[in-house]
Amino acid sequence: MSQAQAAAAPAGEILLAVEGVSKHFAGVTALDDVSLDVRRGEILGLLGENGAGKSTLLKILSGVQPPSSGRIVFDGRDFRPASPEESKRLGIVTIYQELSLIPTLSVAENIFVGRAPTGPLGLVNWRRMVEDSRQIIARVGLDIDPRTPVSALSVAEQQLVEIARALSLESRLIIMDEPTSALTESEVQQLLSIMDRLRSDGVAIMFVTHRLEEASFICDRMTVLRDGRLAGHLDRKDGAPIEIPGIIEKMVGRAAAELYARPHQREIPGGVMLSVRGLRTVRDPEAPHAIVLEGVDLDLKAGEILGVAGLVGSGRTELARAIFGADRIAAGAITLDGKPIAPDSPAEAIRLGIGLVPEDRKHQAIFAALGILTNFSVAALGRFSNRFGIMAERREREALADYKKMLSIRMASPEQAIEGLSGGNQQKVVLARWLARDPKVLIVDEPTRGVDVGAKAEVHQILAQLAERGIAIMMISSELPEVLAVSDRIVTMRRGRITGEMPAIEATEERLMELMALDNRPGRAQ
């Protein structure tokens, strides 16, 4: 998408007006006198930290719950939908982060689910449904057979089917809730291009996201919420993207410089805690194109934060999994605190003093339906049990209380299901889990994915505090500003190899990108 496309801010008339809307639950105010508007043919960004009130506002606009007070006007009329179906019928469709497609049905069936075209005898007119679907998916740039099962599509393609379904409903306002969270960079660019095309067609879009660079690039205006209240509005000036520091300051109430402070050049007092030499992993014959490590060398000192940067498919996560004993090692050596180790399972790596916070928190790190206390102590059961193997619950609760205070974990009670916490607080519980084991090495893979801006700063501060305690930290991140801000030293990866290394204080985003794109395999031009 060109800069000119992204900067085109049409001055359409107001389509949706939210006037002084509040929402109260038992003793809690989720929204307090919030006002905003969305114009025809524009993309309005709705931003705010977790708990800012975005989800509550979306539920009100989607017809899931009514406001406690205030007024909503849509297309010149009072808007009071009694259900999501009525909201869709009136012209507002919400596409949630968790896609709502039925995987066993075809693309066409998903687009027209519950409203399939019928013939004279009341039977489904399959030919018409397929043809209508073909025209609709072409609008979003999806070139597939509408009879294809949704289960055969990529996440990005499923996202486009959701948008196609919204268009089939003749939606005038499409609300997109974190639509890019599970997409690759190229897929994100494709989605942003489609959003730009819909804007040109006169469709209004409300874009809810944590990814500020995307919002800055694509949005015509932004509305920011903080603690359930309106923190302010931001507009493009002279067609230029809305500046990210200004967005952050509105979201968290303090300057962006306080959140992403560059590291000081500091001496790392500890010696080498983890050493990897010539590390190679086994290629899976059932996945011949999967990334494998091809001779990785690196050192990690006690008390150091080593940033690992690389594009998707560079081998960053595979390196973490190999050290943690989750992937089989074909060759090479690992030394921990001066002693050779060969962890053949995560359990063995944990016993040796290595912890891993994986990139997919929802599926790999937490037990969503279980309580915070269980999620906290699951990796350190031996430390919270007596000599007969019986859990010492008092010791377990006291430890959680200590880490709750230390890491500023916001929760109702230890029994609260962890899925009820914000992403940032879930991540803090996972970090507390490993701290309870007092690891020698802690690997954190995408530590702030799905975490709002304010919580990111808290996680960064926690990592710095852990390093001060002498824990050796390997931090893998796709966000170069995060790598630059948090790391003491940075290595870059591509195709399972290390392509560069430098102190963080000497690094720039441009230099890191150059090294991340470098192919240093034997026989390749440098």
C-alpha cells in the first residue's frame, strides 16, 4: 500500500455517533461518559490498554449488551440493538480476534450461514450461493473456490472470509478486533491494503489493535480510551501518519520515552552461564521445509539480557526449543554454568535450571480454565510440597502473594481462572512461575505479544530486575524497538544460523534488518 493511499482521509458525514455512553456492572464502571464518532468511508482506530473499556464498547455496538446510559446514533437514527443479529441487520458487523467460522463448512456456506438463497420449493440454491460467494470474495482479493472447506484455509484467508461475510450483509460499519494478531508481515500488508480498498468504496471501519505502527499507518483518526474514559482523539496532520509517541502518551498517561528507554552501556558482572557450540537440530522427514538449526554458536552471561532478532522462520523459536529439550539435537554441545548438558526433554531442562516462556501463551503457557494459583505453581510443585509429596498450600499461597506484590499482578483472588486476566497479567503469572524455580537461564519468546503498551513497560522492567538478580535471560522478539530497548547484547538469525552480533547500544533498526536478511550459508554472496 502506498503512503498516498494510507493518507487519504475522506471527509465523510458522520455514520455512527456515540454520545456520553457509560456502562456499569456490579460496583464497577467499565465505561464512563465516552463519546466518539465514525464517518463514512474512513478508518477510525480505537486504542487503549487492556481494561481501558474497548471490549465493553464493542459489545454495546455489537448488541451483546446495552449501555447503562448515553445515546448512540447510527445513520441518523437511535441505535439500540437487542442482539448481535439485530446489530448486523442494521449495518454494524464485528469481526473478533477469535474467528467465528465453522471449519467443516465451505467458504460459501460460512458466508451465507443462516440465510442461504433458496429456490421456488424452499430448497437451497447452491449454484446461486456459490456464484454470489465468488463475487463477494473477489472484493477482498480472495481467489479460491467458494466450495473449499474453511479448515483448508490459512488464518489470513479465514480472516478475509470473515470480511467477505460482513460485506455480504451490506455492512456500513465493520468493526475489526485485533485482526492482524495472528498474521505474518506479508499477510498484514495484504489485509491493510484490503481495508484501504474498502475505505475507498465508502465502507467505514473501526480498527481495534495493539499494533501501533499499523494503526498509525492506516487510520484516518484515532480515539483513545484509558481506564474506561475518553483519553482523547488524534487526527492526521497534512496527510502524515499519526505519531506513535503521541498515541502512547494518550494511552498510558506518560511520555513514550519512559516506556522505551535505550539501555545504558553496562558491565555484565557474571561469567558465561550458557554456551552453545555448533548446535544442529534434526530435520523432520514429515516437514522437510521446516527450519532447522545449522551450527549455532552463542554465549549468554549471568545477569545479561541477550536479544535474539530474526524474521519469521529464522530459527529463533527453534533455538529456544532445542536449548529447552523440546527439539532433538543432531550435533553440537551445550554448557550450563561450566558443565556439559544434554537435555532430552523439557522436564530435564527444568531440572537443570532452564525456564522457557513460550511465544504462544494461550496454547503453550497457561491452563486457561484453571486458577491462577495452579498456573503459578505447576512448574515448581516440588518446592511447594512436604517430604511426603503433599502440597503445602500455605507455602504455595504465600509465594504467590510475594510475586503478586513483586510483579504488580492484578487479580481478584488466587482461585480466579487465569483466562480472566489481561494478557499482561497472564504473562506476569507465567514469569512468576519460573521465578519460583529460581532458574539459572530464562528464555522468553515474544514476551509482550498481545500485551498492551503499559504492561509492556512493566514486563521490560521485570526482565531488567531479573537480570540484576543474576539470571541469564535470552529474549526473542519480533519487535525491533523492544529488542533495542531491553537487550544488553543482540544476535540476529536467518535460516537457522547466527548472522550477526553486537552490543545493543551500537545497534540500529536498519543494521539489524540488514543482518536479519543476510544469507551467510557457505557459497552464498555476502
